[in-house]
Amino acid sequence: MEIERIYVGGWFQRTTLHLSELYDFLSEASSPLELDTKKLQALNDTLDIASVEMKVGSLQYILVQTSEGIVYRIYEDGLIVLSRDHAGVERLKEDIASLTQYYEEKLSPAFSYLFSLGAPVPKELANIKTVYPYFVVLKQAKHEDMLALLESFEQEKYFEINHKNYDIFRGNKLYLINNKKESIEHIGRFVEEQIFIREFKGQMHRYLNLHRIIWERIENIKERGEVHGRDIGALRNKIEGYAKTINLIDARINQMGAYIGTRASIVKSDKELENFLSVLEYKYETLDDTLAYVKEIWAMTKNYVVSAVDLFSGLQAQATQKSVENLTVVTSMGVGATLIGLFTTDQVPDVTIFGVGYFFALAAIGYIASKSIKWFYARKKYTISYTDYDKNIT
């Protein structure tokens, strides 16, 4: 059994503007932004670049080759596909590890710094470890050999596709493509589309899970029923943090629709993918449906968080108003007592030790009264009123 090529890759939204910045960095270690030139050069050096070319096709892309034999393409829509040719079966795990290591420890840190300015990545997404799909292209492999290879990676076979030009065995993290009589370039194009589809679905799933997490956290806050005055501000700030995350992710989701349409139209007209249309034909329609669903879910989440912010803003205003009203009463009483003293005397009062002491005593009483009122309203419980719903309704 011969291994022709190994692929690994990922995708995150980019445009042709980003591609130009990437080319400048990869070819010259430069950036039009105010980034540290020494750090840019150091990050570029770690990539071991042997050649960089800008290519024009259905989508513009950068073709990079390293001195270690790794080849990768970076497309204008953000798809990155790394590959390595003709690895022996005995070195397959090591070669997969080397591709992953290059992506995670060299390429990703470099690109993260290059795009470190601008809108941040939400912290809920920043620490997510991406599980890449690994694609291994075999040459004239037997059915039992492919099953044995999946087993050696502790992968179960999810499904099997048989075509006169190729076979596909899919595990959880591993795709095996048995090349019977297909062009390796055509298989490479198919792998690129599969990586895009899987990464797109993966991002949608993460956004769906984030909706669930944020919704439950806010619901847990609301379900307290009552909240102390001193806790209202902190809870409101926490919910506003969720609102910021939602706005950032909402912008990402709204960008994603354009990529589906572009990829779908390219696939339908790409001669290299003719033999793979039976696998890819309805994938993009499914992605579009999934995106529409997630958009609706995210709109609900956004409205839910806004209502929670409004609720706690109202509670905070209520607590502040009550405190101010009582402080006003105390202040008015003090001012009234002073005015009565002035209006009931026919001479200018003399400064005496007793008078000074009396003044400070009144000031102390006012200070204690103010603190007492604040203490009372900090510990006073306020009712959280919201509309409950049946979570079993789907």
C-alpha cells in the first residue's frame, strides 16, 4: 500500500485584502500596520519558507513551499490547506504530527500576530482547540488495508463511499481516500472543499454551543428570584460582557453567508470536481440551511441578553433612586434644623467649643446616616421579574 499525499487544514473568514497582507508577510516579513518589525521577521524565520507565489484561479491563493517539504495554499476566503507528498506507511503518524505542529506552532502564531489589531476574537472562542480533519490519499489500497489503517489510528469507520475512480473511508478525525485512477490534483481539490465544509460546520456547532452556554448562564442569574442591591452592578457587568461577546460573534456569523455562495458556484463549474459532485452536490445547501438556523438562534440569544441588561439596569436605577431619596430626606432635615436655628435668634451666634463640637456631632450623625442607608439598600433584596417559559417546547 502506497501513500501519495497527506493533507491537513483549517478555515477562518478572510478576504482578498487579508491575502495581500499575508503575501507581504510571507515574502518580505513586512506589514502595512504598526507591528514590531523584529517580531515579524522572527515569526517569518520560523516558517522555513523556500518559495512564495501568488496564484490566480477561481479563487486567488498563495502557494508556499518550505525547506522541509511541506506545501500549503492560503485562499482569499481564509481556507488553509497543508500537504506533504509520498510518506511511507511506517512514518504516517509522524508526518501527520509534523503537519499539525507546523500549523499550530509556527503558522498560527505568525498569523495571529499579523492580524492582532482590530476586532478581537471573543474569549469564549480563543481557547478552543481545533481538531483538524486529516486526509490520507492512498494508491490502489485494498479494502482490508484501509480498515487496518483506521484501526491503527483507533478510528471507527463512519461511512464508506465507493466510486469507480476512488474509495473514501471516513473516521472521526481521519479520512482515507483510495485513489484508483483519479488525478492527485483533482483529489486535492476535493480535499480542499471537504476541509472547508467541515470547518464551516465546526464553527456553526461552536456558535450553537455558545448560545446554549450563554443562555443558561443568564437564565441561572434570572432564576435567583431575588438579588441583593450590592450584587446588581456586578451581575449587570457580567451580562454586558455576554452582550459584547454576542455582538462580536454576530458579526462573524453575518460574514459567513457570502463564502457558501462563492464556494458552491465554483464547485459546480470546476472540471476537476466532476467525479466528486455526488459527494459534494448538496453539501453547500445544507451549510446554508445550518447558517440560517444558527442566525435565528443567535438573534434570539441577542434579544435575551438585551432584555437581561435592561432588567438589571432597571433594578440598579431602582436601588439608586431609593437610596438617593432617603439621603435627601436626611439632608433636608439637617438643613431645616439649621434654618430654624437661624430664624429664631436675633443675634449673630458666637463660635464656642460647644458649638464646634455640636457641628462635628451633626456631621458624624449625617455620615453615619448616609452609610446606614447605603448599607441597608446594599443588603435589601430586589425581585427579579421576568417571563418564564417551557424549555421542553422545541
